[in-house]
Amino acid sequence: MCGIVGIISNEPAAAQAIEALKRLEYRGYDSSGVASLSSDGRIERLRAEGKLKNLAAKLNANPLFGHIAIGHTRWATHGRPTEDNAHPHATERVAVVHNGIIENFRELRAEFEKDGVKFSSETDTEAVLHLVDRALQKSGDPTKAIAEVLPRLKGAFALGFVFSGHDNLLIGARQGAPLAVGHGEGEMYLGSDALALAPFTDTVTYLEEGDWVVLSREGVTIHDRTNTIVKRAKQKSGAGAFLVDKGNHRHFMAKEIAEQPEVVGRTLAHYIDMNAGRVHLPVTLPFDWNKLTRITITACGTASYAGHVAKYWFEQIARLPVEVDVASEFRYREAPLLDSGLAIFISQSGETADTLAGLRYAKAQGQFILSVVNVPTSSIARESDVVIPTLAGPEIGVASTKAFTCQLTALACLALAAGRARGTLSEADEQALVSDLVAVPALMVEALKSEAHIEHVAHDMAKAKDVLYLGRGTSYPLALEGALKLKEISYIHAEAYAAGELKHGPIALIDEDLPVIVIAPHDPLYEKTVSNMQEVAARGGRIILISDREGLHEAGLKTLAGIELPKMNPRFAPIVYSVPVQLLAYHAAVALGKDVDQPRNLAKSVTVE
Ligand code: F6R
């Protein structure tokens, strides 16, 4: 799960590759590297452990002037994140960058080692390198060599190659991992996504599964997996429209939390006819809500918690049973799916390997595939029958924030549409709910105003070794999301439980060192949650209650730190309550001096299983 780029340019291409890689760091940042050609056609490369800035510093000290380059930012799968394992891998004839996993690399490596070939890294990629190098030694023809090697590779990958002595030739290949070709003026590009290429061009061609592509300054030739030359459409990526900077914020995550009122509003405007006060989906659905008996929702991590919240909405508003599973389980558990059922896949990146595999499983089982994605050009979007885009804009912070609240927003609209179509929601009730939904961005603005107080609470919480989150109803998946957010960016251990489950085990954890975050808007389940909170207080637990004025007032606990949110229809509280949950994690992590936007061991887009 890495980012790759390739550039044939009219200026020093390694520096341009670093510019492109900056936009791919979300895919991994364990190490990075570039390879270019010297004026006499030799492969030159620079690699560095850690963040891209280390590579940029190396390039500054030792500029590469070649007008062709490949570049890589790595999330380690095979081999530790050392410089030796960093890409590009190279022989004197060829250099390669790779995203994904070569599943048969052990067998390939054994084949070379038997012949006395020495490997200089622990990576699976190096097996590809030696295959191409050996083919080049035979034919001397790069295109022939790649055509010969690709059928030998098993797994999911995207590859980019440069060849010594060929300063007008770049070859890319895609199988199971995304790869886009960028078309410039006398320049050509390759990238893991269109965003990487946005500084240079917004005219792109997305390669299809099994495609491989030969690029030169004059143009591209695309081959499919049978080596037949094929045409793939050019499209406008629109990626250039998005500014990828932090604005006045210290971190991307802070900026992305702050812009939620705007992007949630944008997403609402896409799905709601504001004049009629009703949901209006701008797509034709290829299924009939009335014929559905069940929905299956599949996603990973934060996106799966959006699915859990949506389960309550679909079941309560549209009376449609919903099953939610994490994609890594769903894809292998051989779930029997009813004929012509609806399977919903939720993903910010649209590239998560497990989610994509789950989608393909559901498709093979005859399901209608609906995806809720933030990247409309992604693999998940392209393989879906219908796409419900979230209009969050590029999310750069590794911890998902605005994409989550936009997923919730789009799913809420979908649940309302389902309720209307199935007759479980009257027009008047729909209008009332729509008006509550439309109020959400302003309520988020209100929630953001509590940031200084939340920061104060977070500083105290940051001293803890463990934190417990509790919630009932839709606040339960939000509690799960809160615990995930805290773990991933502050490295504080956190757990979440449905409040009613507390006494079935986790209550044993409660002592005066354990902060317990209770998410409890004043809704019909509030009383029940408060009883659970009393059980925590009775055992000396340090409670932080997130609720509205009524909820904080009625809780009547002295030991309590309260975070007050405005009154709202509790149905949509998870969207607004996400704000303090995210801010708590953010400020705890900042207080601890952690790398908020790029936490250790993580990557934004998980394209390996
Ligand atoms: C957590 C987080 C991850 C992602 C998960 C799925 O903050 O961002 O848990 O939600 O990796 O990613 P997407 O939504 O791209 O499929």
C-alpha cells in the first residue's frame, strides 16, 4: 500500500516526482525514493527512510537533473522500513516502483537465488526487478521484457519502470491497484491517483484491471492483459480544483474538523431539494426499495462505524433490516445473500482492498451495488451500480473526520429516501426530518465553538493510559469511532462499549484513573445511559459527559466534566456529536506531541488486505 508516480518531462523530473509524492503520502510514509536518468543514460536513485521531507532534503543536497523519473512513498508490507527496502529498486538496466503485494515472490526469489542472484532488499518488489532485468538481458527490449514478465506476477499491484538509456520511455502496469495516466503538453505522467498528478495535468486516463501502458513524450499505448492494444477514455479529473494545504491550521486534521459544517452542507445540498424540503437523489436507483428485504453494509474502520449508525436509520426510518460487517470478515465468511438484495459499501478512498473484495463478492452473489465514496473516480465507485458521492473534498489527515460526517449525511438522506419509497415515512415527517438535517451544519458550527473547553478536557485526559467510551443507540457506534480516533492518533489505549454492556464485564476496569467518556444526547435512551453512568460514578470513574444542556443538568453528578452541545433532533446527533469526539482525540494527541496527520504505522488508503 504505497504511492507511485512516473514522469517524462522537459525539466528535472525528480523534483516534480517529489511534488507529486507529497500528495500520495496519505498512502504511506515509512520511506520514499526517486530514480532518474543521468545525462549519459545511467539510472541514478535517491532513497530515504521516514517521511518524504527526508528525501526532499537529500534531493536538495544532490539534485538529479534527468527529465524522466519514477518515485515512491512506502507503507511497509514486506521488509522493515529501511533505506535498503525503500523503492525504487534498481539494477543497472531497470528501476521499478511498486504498490501492492506480489504474492508469489517467495517462489520467484527462490528461482533467482538458485541461480546465484543476490537480493539487496527484503521486499517482494525485488523479484519483479530481477525478472525484468533477466528478460532485458535476453532481448534488450523493455516493452517485450514487461510483456513477458507481467503474466508471471500474482497478486494485486501497480508498477512503474524506467530503463537505462531510454529517456523517453516509461512503462506502467495495473492489476488490483489503481493507476492513472496523466496527459500533459509534451509531457506524460503516471500516478496512483489523479490527485498526485494535479500539479501537472487534470486530463487523465484510468487504467483498467490487467492493463499495462507504454508512455513517451509523444503519447501512450495501452495494452490489456492479452497484450491487445486498447483505447481507454481520457477524462477531466477535477483534482486540480482542490487546494491541498492546511490553511491557517496547524494540522490537516484540524482543518478538516473545522471545515465540516461546509462540506456536510455541500453534501446535503447534493441530496436535498431545499425548496421542497425533501430528499432528492440526483441518481436513478437500479433497484426498488419496496422489493428489498435486507441491506448488507460493508466497510472498514471509521467507514464501518458510519455503516453502524446508518443501520439504526434504515431500520427505524425505513423498517428495513440491515446487516453490517467489516469488509475483512465479510469477504471471507461466505455470507448467503438473498437474490437481488442491496449491498452498500462505504469508503472514503474507494480503494480499500477488503472493501473492494467484499464488493466483488456481493456482485457475484447478484446484489445491487451501491457505494458511498469520497473519491468518485476510485475503483469502488467504478465497480458500483450506483454511486452516492460524499462531497468532503480530499481528506489528507490519516484519521478520517470530515469524510465520516459526510458519509453519515449521505446515508441519512438515503435512509429518508428509503422511508418515503417504502411508505414508512409520511411526507410531513420527511419534511420535518429534512429540516432537522438541514440544521446540522449550523449546529456543527456551534459545536466547534466549544473547542477551547474541549482542549482543556483533552489535556487532562491525555494523562491517562486507558480511556473508555460509552454510548447507546447511534451513540454506540460514535463511541467506537471516538475510541478508534483516540487510539490511532494519541496512541492512548481506548475501548468503546454499548453502555448497557458495561456490567457484563468492562465495569471491572473502572477506577479513579480511568476517564470514561459518555456520549448521551438527551434522547429517549438518555435515562438508561445515565443509569450506567451512575454505576461508573459509584466506582470512582472520571466521567466526561457529552450531552446538551438538559442532559448535563439532569445527570446531576458532581465529578463530571461536561461538554455541552446545542439541542437538536437526536436522530442526527451522531453527525454533530462527531465534532467533540474528534476534537478530544485531536487535542489529546497534540498535547502528547504526536504526529497527528501521519500517525505511526498507518496509511490513509489501505490497498492491501
Ligand atoms: C480511521 C480511518 C480508517 C478508515 C479505513 C477505511 O480514522 O480513517 O479506519 O476509515 O481504513 O478507509 P476507507 O474509508 O478509505 O475505505
